[in-house]
Amino acid sequence: MLSISARIAQELAVRPAQVEATVALLDEGSTVPFIARYRKEVTGGLDDTQLRNLEERLRYLRELEERRTAIKASIVEQGKMTPELERDIDSADTKVRLEDLYLPYKPKRRTKAMIAREAGLEPLADRLLADPTLVPEGEAAGFVDEGKGVADVKAALDGARAILVERFGEDAALVGRLREFAQREGRIVSTVVEGKQEEGAKFSDYFDFAEPVTKIASHRALALFRGRAAGVLDLKLAVGEDPQPGSPHPAEVMVAAHAGIADRGRPADKWLLDTCRWTWRTKVALHIELDLMNVVRERAEDEAITVFGRNLKDLLLAPPAGMRCTLGLDPGIRTGVKVAVVDSTGKLVDTATIYPHEPRKDWEGSIHTLATLAAKHKVELVAIGNGTASRETDKLAADLMKRHPELNLTKVMVSEAGASVYSASEVAALEFPGLDVSLRGAVSIARRLQDPLAELVKIEPKAIGVGQYQHDVSPTKLARTLDAVVEDCVNGVGVDLNTASVPLLARVSGLSESVAKNVVAFRDTNGAFRRRQQLLEVSRLGPKAFEQAAGFLRIRDGDDPLDASSVHPEAYPVVQRILAKSGRPLDKLVGDVAFLRSLDPADFTDERFGLPTVTDILRELEKPGRDPRPAFKSATFKEGVEELKDLEPGMVLEGVVTNVTAFGAFVDVGVHQDGLVHVSQLSHSFVKDPHTVVKAGDIVKVKVLEVDLKRKRVALTMKLDERPAPRRPEPQADRRDSRPSQGQRPPQQGRPPQGKPQQPRPAAPQQRQPEPSGALAEAWAAALAKKKG
């Protein structure tokens, strides 16, 4: 059997030596960002994606080895280990296969088969299986013994059958073949629980539904499981076609073939075939159904977590507006608009609450307050949260700018997802102990305009709201994946050592939350860091943590200009060699792109620092500390379009992509309800993965296809020449919600025809098909069309 390193190398299509070197680094405590950036020579240039995959597989395979060892020890302790069984266990390459092999030896409560063996019925079972010419009733008569609990012939035959059912049902080879058959031919069938039709209306598309296990999409699978958890849906696994009355199920035929049982008219044939039927129906089918349901759930969870991770990465790496004095507005109606001013370092300098809307309608007073704050603190940016009353508050900011052009303000609508979570968090309480909770949200909104990454790391990733059924997946797996995304983003951008918060520092490679607190405490006591080497003076920050963290921490205007770059302190001697050979001081070398590109990296390599590292150093010297995020720009919402009723089919609007799912993208066009650009409307060419076209935070032009006021749905297209449908005066009732994160069924992706709007195909038998009416209904119906190929 292949070693763990060899197996991972084979799966990732890399050399075993690369895997072994990476595993050694991980085991030494190195992080993925550090290895990806500063140990390219060691790993042979594995990137962060390959390293994350390697890390995940390493975890799985080590867990597999631990389980293998435990199982072998258990079987040896029972005195039942054989060379053949040990060989099978050693060659098992999945946890499922391992558990199949262990099933006969797994400690269990007393079963009917155990009781039958204790009553001496195993020889009866063996005889009937070995010689079907025997008459079951005649053979069983000799085993009747009331003293052993075998009252009559029927009891004897039932006990013999229980023994064979357990024997067949725990045969690893047979169970494996049946599982493969069930996975290939199985369908998940969903029906509504009697009496739950009205209560579970949001799951109505699944009241009579079936789809092959191999084809069901992540969002549909998770919707089904949510419906079952809510007590609305019954789910079962239907394997193969239902046989004709009196005919055996294909799985029963497989059991019989494996056991060498056939109907040849012999006395015991019928009894043995009935035993095969019992094996499938009472023993194996339920076991496999549970296994496959878990497989479907895990596969769906993995896809949902991947989607969430990609969206989170896009959001975290959104362009920063920069550290400019910003006024944050957290809109509200009756409770007022909360105002916070943060300076160019992100420090809170002023707060207020204004009441421009109902019921006070103090528009003039609000304008005066905002103008006074803006002038006092030299505000440059106005960040407006995109929640309730956002467009009304946007009007207020526009009026402020119109009346006071001398302030030279720029207003930007900002996603406030997770702001309320931050406001009530322990992090916010420690940061602003004396500040009202409602005002903390305004601070967060202002800061996330300045630097989205620095602010969003303070919020639990799953609360940011860019996921797909994130509440239905494994919390542990979700947290592990999202934490890795945050870690990669933070270290990819770099962190200002003298301004970073504890939550941001805690995401830096090598730094824990407690060490991050010590860094901030050191900074508060001793003033700003002047050199990276000062980190070694921080309590509990030793050489290993310094090695992992130093390259990702930046010191602006410090004693050594290299401390503001991504060049690791261990590689400063390489820079000195470059300076010596060029004959230039550092300040003359930095930024001279033409000269730096004329240098041959091979001239500066040594035993420790190879070509990849030197190449990275030269590239960094071209523009030290550069931010890899794109330049900031904001969407401009159309004046007069503030609510759903203001939308008209045919309107072309600018909007911001808020979420990308497997079936399309949601876009905020400023009406408090995101519109859906179905995957078929993202491009004139076929789109398999929406992430290849758009990402969260993108500013896009969209055309309104249809508006459904009753259901609060907006159908959009990025194909600006697409023909919209007229607005329907009386929209049909439809109880599905357009947002997958709310638990309703999202649409299914289907391939659109080229050059014309997608039309739904006829629904498969026993599947519900919505009645199409207009572009919006067509978009949703088209997504449901691919039920059964």
C-alpha cells in the first residue's frame, strides 16, 4: 500500500519529495501562508491552493491510519485476526471500506443472530446453505429445543435465517458492491409529511420529488435535508427500478449471486431466496441508505463551503477606499440614523444620532449636524449602510453634498452584513466599552469602507452572510475552511504592525490571539514599533513565531525601509548582495523597475535562497509593500429608484454583486431586495460556474427582466440586449424564497440555449413543475428543468 505522502503526491499530481517536505514543515508548526510565500525552494513551488488541499488530505489520511490501528487492535484482542483480514484492512483506502471490514467484529448489543448461535442453530443455517436439496422444515425439526428457547420448527428456521442475514449483511465485499450499485442507481425521493403542506409551504417544490444520487446539486440536497429536519419532508433512498410484483429486487439478486443461491426448484431454494430478500430489506438497505445520505450531505456541504469560501475571499479582498477620514451612517427610521466619524487611522473621534426620517423628519437639523461634523474633522468619505432606510439616508447624504460642495465629500453605499453581530460582540465591547451598541455599527460601516479586510476579520466569518445554506453544514468543517480563507487573505495583503487590531493580528501567520494581545500591549506601552526585530521583545513571541509572522507584518516609516515590504528579515542579506553588486543605496534601488528587471536573479542565489525567493525579492523591490487588492471604485445607484415599485422591466442599472451561488448571482441595485441574475443570464455563452464570470463585490451593469412585487423578486440579466417581460399586474402566488441562505429551494442550473431566453423542459415524472409566466418565472422554471436527464 502507498505511503501517505506517496498517495497525496499521486492525488495532487506532484512529486512525493514535495509532499514529504511540506509535511515536515507543517509538522514543525509552519503555516500554509508562510510555506507558500517563503519556502518555495523546499516545496518545489507549491501554491497556497495546493498546500491547503495537501493539508486537508493529510488530516484525513492520518485519521484513517489512526482508525486502522484501533480496528486492528480490537480484532486482535478478540482473537479473530487472520492474515487475509489483516491484508484487507491494510489495503483499505477509505474510512467507509475500513468500517465495512470491521462490521462483523464491531462490539454490538445482543442480536437475533447471536441468540440463535447460542441456541445451537448455526449448523442448521450452514447445512441449508450448503445443500439446498434438504427440506428446511425436516432439517429444522432436529433443532427444536425448548430449553434453548427454540420452541418449534418456525423458531429454528427464523434463527437460522437471522444467522445468514447477519453473515451476508456483514460481508464487506458484498456490502461494497451493493453500495456501489445503490450509488449508481439510487434516487433520493422526497414526499411531504401528511398534514404539513401549509406549514412547510416553502418546501413545496420537494413535496413530490426525486433525483439521482449522482446528479443532485448541493443546494437542492441541503434544502431536502433542511426540510426533513423541519419535519416537513420524508426522505428515502430508492435503489434501481421497482421490480414487477413477485419479482426480486436487483439488489436481492446480487445478494443471492454472491452467496451462490439460485432458484432451481430444490426444497431449500425458496427459503434461501427469502433470506436474501431479508438481507437486503432488513439489514443492508437501511445501512446503505444512511451511508449514502451521509455521502450526499458531505458532498453538498463541501460544495456549499467551497462557495462560501470563494465569496468570503472576494469580499475580504474587496478594494479599500484607503485610510481617509470617514463618516459612517447606520440608517434607521424611528430609532434614527447613527453617525460615527473615524479618522485616517481608523480611530473613532465623534458620534451623533440624527432623525431625518419618520416620525421626527428633522431633515434640516440632520444636514446641519452632518455638515458640522464633516467640517470639524475634515471628512472625505461618507459610508452608508445598505440596510433599512439606506436609500432615504443616501438622499440625505446627496443633499448634504449639494448644499455644501466646499466639503468635497464622496458618498459610498457599504454592505452592513455582520455589523450588528460585531456591535454586540466581545471584540466591540473591549474596543468601545463606553459606546452604545447601536453606535458601534456605524463605526464598523465607516471602517469597512476604509479597509474591508481589517474590519471584517472582527466578525465570525459565517455571520458575514455570503454563503449558501451555511447553517446546514458541519460547523467544524465550515469554521476550518473559512478560517483558512481569512488567514490566506490577511497574510496575502499584509498587516500594518502599528495600527492593526488584535483580531487582525491574530490572523497573521504564527500569531495566536493571546500573542496578538501581547503585541498590542507592547505597542501601547513602548510606542510604535520601529523595527521588526522588536517583536522578539514581546512576551511569548519566540523565534518560531517571529519566523512565521515577520514577513507579513509591515512597519511604515520605520528604521529599515525593508520592514515595510514583504521581504522576510531572514532574506535581508540577499538584498544587501543586490545593493553591493548594483552600487546603489536602497532608496535609489527601490522603485527602479527597469533596472531591477535588468538584473539576473541567478546572480544572487545561494544554498539557502534559490531562484524563486530571489525573484520574489526583486519583484517586491519594484514596489515595496504594494497592496494586491484592486483599485477602489463604487457603484452609483440610479436616482429615483429606491424601492421595488420603482423598478421597471427594461431598466439598465448599476449594482453590486452581493453573493454568488451555484445557480447565479445576487445583485444589489439599491431597492432593499437583491435581484437574481440566473446563471443562464450571466453571459451569452454557456456558463458552468458563475464564479468564472462574477465575484462578490463586483460592480456590474444589469437589465431588469421582471419585477414580482408580491413575492419580492427581481429577475435581472447581464445580457443587456435581453428582452424584458412586461410587468404582471397580478403576480401568481409562489411560496419559494429567492435567497438560498433562508432555507428555501434555490433553482437548479441548466444549460441555456444560445441566443434566446431559456425555456423550461417538461418536468420528469412525479416531479412538480412551476407554471411559467414571464421572464422571472421562466428564469426560475428553467433552473428547475434539469431534474432527470
